[in-house]
Amino acid sequence: MITLIQVGLHFIKKTKKKLKMEEIIRDLLSVVKGLPSLLSFMSVMVIFIIYMFKDSIKKIITKIKLPNIFKKKKIKSLLFHDLFNECIEIKNKVNQMQFCQGEDKHPIKSEMMRILINKKMDVVISEVTIFLQSEDVMDMDSNEIKFRFKKSLNGLVLKYNDLAYQEYIRMGISHQDSLYFINRYEDYRSVVIEGFIDRLDSIASNNSYSSNYDKLTCILELCTLAMSIIPRDIRSIYIQINGKYDKYNK
């Protein structure tokens, strides 16, 4: 049995090197020399079948992305994805932004937005790192990838909103005004999040990707794109809540 497997693997490797079929057959025949008679007979039969169906076998092998079998990509390399750099860049941009109405600055609203976005970026970095470090991440099927990633997404939203809320209360912002600020942000971003989830479903169930590494790479690229527009979005959110928190500036 082991010999037959070796014969098959030998054929695959030679085929991937694009050698002529005659050369492959000669190589395979050399492999079976010196074997016991029964094994030699069985091996020759395998070679004969391979030769008879060589065109069909070549097509099948071409469809199988063998480099991903022999050279497994490491999920750990995704811990250096540009998503993490983007999170830091967003924090830097938002920390320099100010709520303004004409020449009047609104330091309380500016600080509240900095807190919310900083908490969000910190939690995104933490949760994505935990997800990528899961021992079974390479073995998840499509449904599990969708379920686990959506669960992480929902969890991180609740987590950074709660952390921001606690900071607002410590600043003296009322319970109602704290929730209003957070909800206005999430409402505005909901369209982006809905689009992201739709694409997540599509990527996870797409069989064109050869491995979970490729699927997760695409998902992380999508996350990076969705987050890159946060600095632009919060300028629009500023307008929606102008005047709401002026009483805290006194």
C-alpha cells in the first residue's frame, strides 16, 4: 500500500514539473524494480491505468492547487497584516480632529469621539489577534468561519462601546447622553457593517479560495477597507450631534 502511494506521489510531482508522459512512465517503472512480484504487478497495473487516463488525470491535477498542499501557508503571518497598521493610523488621525462649528471648538465632543475610536481600534486589534491565534483556524469550514467571525464582530462592538460608555460616565456625561453619542456613531456606520457582513458571507462560502489562509486574507483586506473611511465618517457624525453636548463645555 505504501509503495502504491509512493508511485502516485511520484507521478504527481513529475506531472507538476511538466515532463513528457513517456519520461514519467520510465521513471515510474524504475521505481518498481526490485519489488516483490505481487507488488511489481500491482504497480505496473497502476502505471498502465495512469497512462490510459493520462489526459483526464492531468486535468484533475491541474485543478488541485498542489503548492498549497506541499507548502502550507502560515496563519501566523496574518498577524502582520496591514489591518493592524491601519488601526494605529486611524487612532492618530482621530486624535488630531476637533468638533467645530464655525470658529467654536467643542472639546467635550472631540474627546468623546477620541475615546470611542481609540477603544474601538484597541479592541479590534485584540479580537482579531485572538481569532487568528485560534488553534483550529486552518481547519474551520465555511460555516464556522462565518459564525466565528460574526461572533467576534458582535462581541468587539459591545466591548468597545461599553468601555467608551464607562469613560463617558467618569467624565460626567449622563447615561442618556452617553448612549446617544454611541448610538449615533453605530447608526451611521451600520450601512458599512451590513455591507461587510454580506461580503463576509460571500467570501466564506466561495470555493475559489484554495485555503482558509486565502479567505482570511481577503476578509482582513475587507476589514481594513471598511475601517479606513472612519475618519471621514465621523466628520458627518459631528454634524448630527452639534449642540447636543454644549452644556458639558461650561
